[in-house]
Amino acid sequence: MTVKNATAFVFDSSTKTFESKTITLGSTAEGETVVEILYTTICTSDLHTYCGRRPLDSPTILGHEIVGRITHLPTNTTRDYTNQPLALGDLITWCVYTYDEHDPFAQKGYPQKSISLYKYGHHPFKNKELNGGFATHCILKQGTALFKLNSKLSLKEAAPLNCTHATIAGGIRLAGPLRDKTVLIYGAGMLGLSAAAQTSTAGAKQVILCDINAERLAIAKKFGAHLSLDSTLPTEEKKKILADLQLSIDIVLDTTGIPAVMQESIELLDIGGISIWIGAVFHQDATPINAEQLVRKLLTIKGLHNYIPEDLATAIQFLEEHHTHFPFGALVHSEFHLKDLADAFQTASTGQHFRVGITPNTK
Ligand SMILES: [Zn+2]
């Protein structure tokens, strides 16, 4: 390795401040890959932590929507997760966590719930480990699923892959085949727009995006939505609009995590419908469910937290094939240098941006 030092901005949750730390890039442990970070986007869950809505062990290097270039590769790592050859200098993303494949939950097909889970951008900064996105480098532990990226993707497009797009790919996996289905997506943030793009690309007959924010809904069509719906309308009015358009909802994807919204999804789903909940990742009141409706309408509710590595592979394939059709890069409205991370978080926490981007590059 040519670089000897890395810089990380370590978050302290008690003071809500970021402190710059210099960390020597010494020898790596067995199986570790070193990445020079090229771009990180501030995810909504980073903001949950920053604003105190989601408790996290601190100090921490936040940031998990990362893209970077390999500067050190273990000699026995020659291929990525999808069997593409890997080499120094390759642009990569990676699964947001690493786990032990022998873990009982991993064996059951839930690697994201492994007891030994180690999550980038979340794990405490205890042993000066470079494990988050708001730094110049990230060290990836043995067993992390690495994915080589096509350099045609811009950094702004690529950074949200390993959280936003992969989580949506996981939700779609749970929903099953989408061809000729009508999909209702709650929330027109980055997750909802990704869901619109991915479900329309996957063959959904109608994609409806529902949000309270008219400005966000105004761009819904650019991301594959056929129809937008004002979330502030009463449920009965929404039912009437859908009935007038002869639309019956087969699949709901909730990215909001708002109990009343998830409750409404049960009202709006047609017979045999599936409601996928991915937004409820913060402390909240219980969501009341009408069990009789669930039973009589043969409904299914599925939750998804994080995703599995195959979902990231699906998301990468989607974005590499379709990135010219959807203006995801334009959703990174504002960009800051790493040294101005505190300002970047202030800007991101106004809620006026889909994503704020961080670049360690001073050039
Ligand atoms: Zn995230």
C-alpha cells in the first residue's frame, strides 16, 4: 500500500459532533480488503442516528452507502461475489454487513440477523477500526461480499446501491413475481423512487407512488411510476380514486414506517395481496391491524430488515442496465468535502434533499 495514513470523522452521539482522527494504515488482518473511499451518501438511517431517533453505540464512523477503489486485496481473494475477477484499483461496493456463514441464522437464510453481524457505518469505533463511510478508507473484514462495479456508473449513482437499492431489491424478492401486478409504494424518498424504478422495470402493470410531498410526487414519473397519490387524502377517498381507475392493489411496499400508513395498506390491498414493510426501523407505537380483514382477504404481511447479498447483486444488475433511464444521480442534490461533514449533516437534516454526497477528494 502506498498510503500510510487514513482520516476518519468519528461521531459522538452525546455531543452530536464529528472529530477528525488520523489512523495509520498498517498491516491488515487475514482476509481483509482495504478500500480507498471515493464517495459516500448520507442515508436516512445515518440521519436517524445523528438526530437521536435511533440509538447506536458511539463513537462511530457513520456512513454505509459507500463506493471505493481497492488498494489492498488478500492474495486468496481473486473473484467478487458474482464470480467476476477482482484486482487492485477496481471500483467496488459491498454488502453493508459481514457475518459468519456458519451462524445459525445465516444457515436459515437470514445472514443479516447473524449473531456475529458486523455492520459497516454502525459498529462502534473501539479499536480504531476503519469501518464506516465518512473516512478516506474502509477496511472490509474477511467474508464481506464484494461486488465489482461497471465504471459507467457515476459515483453519485453507485454510492446508494448497497443500502437503498439493495433493500428495495430485497423487498421485491419477498413480493414475488411482479409481472402484470399493481404495486402501491408508500413514500417517495430515495427508497420509494428506487422501488418505482425497480418494480416498473420488473414488469409491474401499474406503479402508484403515494406521499404527502407534492414536489417529490412531481418527479415520480421520471422513476417509472404511472400514477401518484396524495397520501393526505382519507383512505375512503383513495379507495374511490383507485376504484374509478379500476385499479386493485396486489402489492404494497411501505418505505415510511408510519403505523397509520402500514395500517392503511391492509385496507387498500385486494384479495391475496402482499404488504412488504421495510420502513419501520425506528421506535414507534404499535400498528393496529384488522385481523378479520387480513383473514378474509387472504393477505400476507412481510417485514424486511437489511437484505441478503443476492439482493445487492440484483440491485447492481438493475442499476447497471437501467441507470440511463432513471435520473438517480440527480437525487444527490448537494455535495460536501469530508472535512465539512458537520455542515453536510446539517444540510441533510433539513429533509430537503434526497441525498447529500460526501467526497474525500479535494481535487
Ligand atoms: Zn442506509
